[in-house]
Amino acid sequence: MSALQPAAAALTASLGRDASGFSLFGHPSRQFNCAWRPGDSSTLASVGEDGCLRLWDCGAARAQRLSLRAWRDEALRCAWSPGGGQLVAAAGADGKVMVWHCAAWDAEGAAEGTEEDRVRRHRTQLSAGSEEVYALQFDGGGTGLMAACGSAVGVYDVATGQLRAGHEYEKSSAGVSVGGQKNPEDAAFVFDAALGGGAGGELLAVAMSDGSVRLQDLRERGESLGAIQTTEPLTSVVWAPDGTTLAGCGGQGGLFVWDVRGTAALRATGHSASGRTVFGACFAQPDGLLLSWDAAGSVVCWDSGGSGDLAPLSSWAGGERAPLYCCAYDAESQRLALAGSGEAGQMGLPLLVRDAACVVNKALLTQASLVDDALEDAGAAGVDEPASSL
């Protein structure tokens, strides 16, 4: 049994209807993305089909703080700057990216008009193109903003909105077909991109619709580090916090884990039980625990440190079986926010927040107690190692 099994089971149990948590109402329909403010587990940002960026107070108020409508159509992605989230950005289906300067509007104080008025005075707009923006992330210093649009990824200067560096991608000769009526030329598109490779975030991983992951070193003027090819379109890519592991999600239910030290070797693969699109994944606590979510509304926990075929450690499925587009995990508080689709009621479609810390910590303490007992038993028997089953 994996050492992560108790924590994984506890985490998925925390998503249940009777678990500790609450719902946030404001979006009338689908939410596509959400993100916790760094260092502040009481503030959450979300974007959705209504074209709004919404900021939520997840502390005592448990209510919406702000609603900022900047897109006529869908708002697809949101992101906070590192080091306290002094900036928050969001991007839409039209390629428009907005950056709001939280510190500036907070500093003005209530005497300078409503909060909405102050927010509008402190924003920067840039254009990543004319198509959907499917990836948005600040660099490690918070001065650059990475955005993926169409078949390109750009890094923009936050202060000026000017493009610092851009990369265009073509379909791989070994890539899977992504054609069809909507794409007769079988062009490849960027479905996600992530900065990582350590604290500085100098490496760029790009998930392509042709089933490839493109790796680039931003320290060397975007030098290509090669490509990793899979057998299905990729929807998402994510770095482990230490930068040694990369995970990718597939449009046909696949989950891939690569060790990127030296060579990008495929270490493990898994598959959504439903076989439906896996929309994303994230690394959680304890180290090595990997969460994924899919179009069937399931959240699955995996041990990313294994090899060969990944086996789910635990899973949770929402009652409606509606797609989950994003699951934002806050490592400090071990809170989870779930954004997706479903049947909206009179108050709209809720954004779910669950507190996993209590049950996960209890599970870890239980596991530690079992190990201590095994060590004591082994010592009493004159054995140096605990039983292999543990």
C-alpha cells in the first residue's frame, strides 16, 4: 500500500456533501477557473461563462467581495502574482488579458469612492491575440505574465503590457490528428502552459492539442529542450513544486507523469475511470500526492512517485456527474475550491470550497501511529525493519 493512501482517502472524503466546507453563489452558470491568493487562504478568485472575474471572501463572511465584468463572452483563466498576490489577472475567450493592481486600490481607502471605482482605476490591459486564452501565469518575480493563445505562448511585461518574448508552435510530425470540421487544416493549438522547474520558474512546459509537451528554457532565450509525445490530445500540464516532475492530462482520459531530471522519461501513466477528458491536475500535500479531475465530475488521487501503471489511491464523484474544469488547492490551509458545470438553481451555480486539513491531518496521524506501533513490535522482536506490508 502506498504511504499516501490514508491522506488520499481523507482528502477525497473531505469533498463529500457532509464534509466541512461551504458554497459560494454569484456565477449564474459555468465557472472555468479559480485560484487562491498566495499567502491568504481567505481570498479566492474565479472566472466563468458570465465574463466576470469574481473575488471571494472565504473567511468569516463567506461571500462575494467583488464582481468585475471585463468580457462580453467567457472569462477563461485567472491568476495571482507570487509573494502575496499584489496583482490579479484574468483572460477571456477574445484574447484580452486584464491585470488589476490590488495593492493600489487597497491603499486608496474607502474615501476614494466605491471599491469597484478604485479597481477600475488600477488595471492594465494587454492582448494575447484574438482567440481563447487557455493558460495564464505570473513569472517567479511577478513582473512578467505568461499567456497562451491559439498556437502561441507569450510572456508580457506587467507594467507596460508589451510582449517580452513569444513562441509559436506547429503541429509535430509525430502528433495525433486534431482535425475535423472545425479544424480542416489539422493545425495544433496550445491547450495549456506552465512555468516551473524550481523556485524561479525558468522552464516552460506547453501542452499541445497534437498530444505533445514542448519544453523550453526561458533563461536561454527560449531554447527548446525537446518535445514529449503522447497518444492523445493534451488538455493540461503542471509542474511539481520542486521542478523534478511534470504531469500532463489527456483528452481521452489519460494521465502522464514524467521525471524531467536529465531526460523527460515517462515514469507512470494512469487513466480516468470514466475514460472522459481529464481537464487538469495539481500536486498536493503530502509530497507526491497528485490530484486530477475530469469531465465526469470526478476527483482522483494518485501517488506520483510510483512507476509503471498508476493506480488510483482514492476518488470522489459529484452527484451530478457534471464536468469539473478546475480544482484549486491551497497547500497552506489544505483548502480545495471546485469550479465546473452543472444545473444552476435560482441563486446560480455554486463554487464549492472544502476544508481538507482536519481529515487529512487525522489520517496522517493515524498512519504515523501505525508505523510507530510496527517499529515497536519489530524492535521487541529484534528486527531492524518494520513489516513489509507497512
